[in-house]
Amino acid sequence: MGGLERKKVALVTGAASGIGAALVRQLVSDNFDVLGVDLNEEGLAKVAAETGCEVLGGDISNKEFNETAVAKASDLFGSLDLLFLNAGILGRKIELQINDLTLDELDPSRYKKVRAINFDSVVFGTLAASELMMENDGGSIIATASIAGLAAWNRDPFYTATKHAVVGWVRGIAPALHTQGISINAICPGGVATPLVGIDRLESANPNLLEPEQVAKAMIETALEEGTGKAFTVKAGHDPIRQQYHFTQVEGFPV
């Protein structure tokens, strides 16, 4: 008699609220072992109490913490199949984004924080997870970018720049990861009713806002599919709401 098939393992960053919390709920419901990671330990505790997932509090923009998180997933579950690099912040307060940007708002210290959380964490998370995934027959990485990673949102250039960087990282690193059996793709949602934009879906009738659960579903579907180095938009009112984005080829590049 053969042994029981092991449960798949997922690690989710930004797991304390919004899309991250929706990812944890769906993955646990789908019988994954899940480690949720976030700086917000109070929010993590609530998600853990609701879902039974394992949690780890800490700063995902720190290289060593990413390595610690991956090692904890390995210690708890013995492997890592799916990684959702979902943590993110805005570069400018949402309530200010109804107004045009002024140059005196571009604070270098804010830029460093936004870059660290939105982009550095994706690089460090990819590198940390790929080491373990290579030992366990590969895996799948999903990075949360944004529509602002494909089209410039001029009211928040720090956010726009870092989300463009996420898409560029996914496309640039994908071939090397593919040789090791690892896929990586970017999800680029439009507006989502999360604490990031200061609104709760239950309090909003805005048809242009996605529910976090819709984005989580699209991310999991992408993680479980074939293919790598792709970007997918997720936008309210689209049918289907998840659609592959097709980039314009630059003649003669890459060679």
C-alpha cells in the first residue's frame, strides 16, 4: 500500500489583512498547509484563530527574515510548494490621491520604505524560497504587483515605480528559475477593497472595486497553472476578471 500523498505547502506574506488574509482562508479551505507572515502580529493572530494556519511576525523587507520565514515553513511542513509575495504599501496616503502630486511630497525616506516593502521583499523572498524549492522538485511563486505596474499612476510615483520593478523582476528572473523547476508570475489587480485603500467591501457599492477573495482566487489559479514570466491583470468588470497582459516586443531585444 502506498503512502498518503502529502499536503501542499504555501507561504503568504502580507497575510494579516486584505488579499493576504483572503489567500490564507482559501488555501486552508483547499487543504494546504499555510504559513502566514506579516509585521502586524495582532492581525496575524486573528487570521490564525479563524483558519488554524501557522503564523510568523516580522519585517518581510529584511533579507534575513525572508530566510527565517522559509526555514520555518520547512521546519513546520517539510517543504514549500507555493509562495505568495503579497505584502505592499502605498507611496502616498490614499486620501491625498484625489489631488495632483506636488514635488515637495516626494520624501526620500518614504521612497526607501516603499521600495523595501514593495520590491526588496519580492527579491529577497524569491531568493530565499528558490533554495528550498530546488530541493523539493520545484514550486510556484506569485508576486502581487498592480495595474500601476503596467500603467503609470501619476498620483503615486513611488508605488508605480516599485510595482513596475516587481513586474520587471518576474519577467527577468523567470528563465533562470524555470531551469530549476520553479515558475514565477505577477498578478496586477486594479482597485481592491482592502485596508490599503482605506475601504471595506461591506461598506462600498463601488462596482470598480474587486473583493480580496476575487484576487486571491486568481492568484491561486495562476500558481497552479503551467507557464512562467507572465503578468495577469485582475480587474472588476472584465470577463474573465483575470487576463494575461501581452507586452509589446522591442525589436532586436532581447538578443
